[in-house]
Amino acid sequence: MSKKQEWLYSTDEERWPARFGEHSNREDARVSAERDLVPDEQFWTGRATTYEVPSNSITADDVLEQVAITAYDEVGDVCEGWPEPSPEQSEELQK
């Protein structure tokens, strides 16, 4: 997996505007926040890391297994063996 780090700013420490590629260091994020926000508005700067997942790292079987686990957690034994796609459906999902 490749990863990329960027600096962002937030006004509430929960939501961070996703304008990746704009801030390569903390000072750039600070200057941008001061430009975008009203004077004296409090803000935080932080480093965000994005990961690019290779397209072949998650398979349809992985997704179906997670669906089955989630269904079992929700309803228990009644969903045992579900989902069970046909071989043709599994092949279609792998595309």
C-alpha cells in the first residue's frame, strides 16, 4: 500500500476538509485556515494520511465473508450459510 500525508485544518477537531494536495506542511494549513475562517475563529491543524489500496487486495469472497459475519452478528444462526452465490455469480463478482 502506498500512503500520502497531508496537513489539514479543522474548526471542531472532528471534520477535516478533504482538500488533499493543498497543504504540504503545518504552516501552509495554518495560513489557509486563517485565510478561510473568520478572524479569531479557533482551529486545529493535523496530519492526514491516505492509503491507496491495490485493486486486487479486496476480493468478492472477502466482501461476502464480511456480509455473512455481519448478518450472523445481527440475527444469529438463522443466516447460517448465507450468502451462498452460485459459481456463476461468484465469477461475476470477481470481475
